[in-house]
Amino acid sequence: MGDVDLLHLARDCSADLADETELRRVYSTGPGATSLQKVADHVHPLYRPYIEAAPFAVLATLGPEGLDTSPRGDAPGFVKVADVHTLLLPDRRGNQRIDSLRNIVRDPRVALLFLIPGAGEALRVNGSARISALPALCEHFAVDGKAPASVLVIEVRSVFFQCARAIQRSGLWDPVSHVAAGTLPTPGAVLQCLSRAGIDGVAYDAALPARQAATLY
């Protein structure tokens, strides 16, 4: 099927599922017992190792402009379990857009998806967050003498694991499926195009590794 045919089908709204009744007509079996029983309202001792082993998480937030997702990563365990109802996530140096933080001050609801290289299961956390710039708390997360500007204090509402099917289908941790270096447009190429050549893409790419290394924390 060609791309034009696929687009035509995507624009056909005749079979859209517009409410929960219609959803359940298609997804008629409903969730199994295991899908419901795996949910905890706190960081269960069996879920804590997932958080402590994860070097990467996706933070989802919601604001007046809509949804936003942001990658967060550091050494395994960079998200600290303060107690069974509280997670601490340092806001490391970034691009200063503060999209996630602006959303949180307007709507505290957040979600986290933790990924652990080599593990098929992901861990999902839902809750609410506030942003603390308390110096003593930020200093606790300092790396190489550099503290984060703020720390997210996340009140946990639900925690559960996501089964491994998505990771298995994607081959995410299989080196054979990794994209070869140089096959994607570089950041410099993207910036040069979108800035209409206002940014020198070649110069940007050449300086990027050193700049990232110097501003990692």
C-alpha cells in the first residue's frame, strides 16, 4: 500500500473510536487480573530496584499548551526514593526552555517512564510534583561540584511495571537494531535548515561534542 493510500485511510473518520463504550467494543476482553493487580499506590520494595537501576526516564507533564515529554538521564539511581511515597528528580543542566517546569507550576500532575538497558520491563509512575530550589536539597544532588538548579519532589500515586512486549518488538536493546552513525540528519543540519541558514550547521556540529562535555552538569 502506498503512502497516499495510507494517508487516505488515516483521514477516514468513519471508524473512529470516540468514547469508552466504542473502545470496549474493540478491546472487548478488558484487562486481565495481572494488569490490575500489579498496580501499587507506593514504591513497593519490589519496584524500588527498577528505579535504582534506571539511568533513563521520560517525564510527562501537562500545561495549558498541551502535553510535553522530556528525556531525563544520569547514572543509575539518579531518581532517589526518599520514601515509599516520594521520589526526588534533579533537574540537570539543559536548554533553559523549562517546558516541563513551566507545566508543573501550572498543573502538578506528572508521569514517569523508567527504562533499564537490558531489561524488557519498564516502570511507570504517576503522581504530582512540586519544584524545590532549596539549596541543601540541590546540593545533595551535586556532581563534580555542580548542583542542579532545582529538584522535583514527586508524590507517588501509582506504580506498576509495563510488560516487555514493546521492548521486544522494537529490539531496543539489541545492538543489531541500532541505527548506524551518520545515517540521521545531524543537529547542525536540522538547525541550519530550520533557521534558513541563520545557523552554520557544520560549525555547530563540530563544536557540539566539546560543548556538551563541558556543560553536562
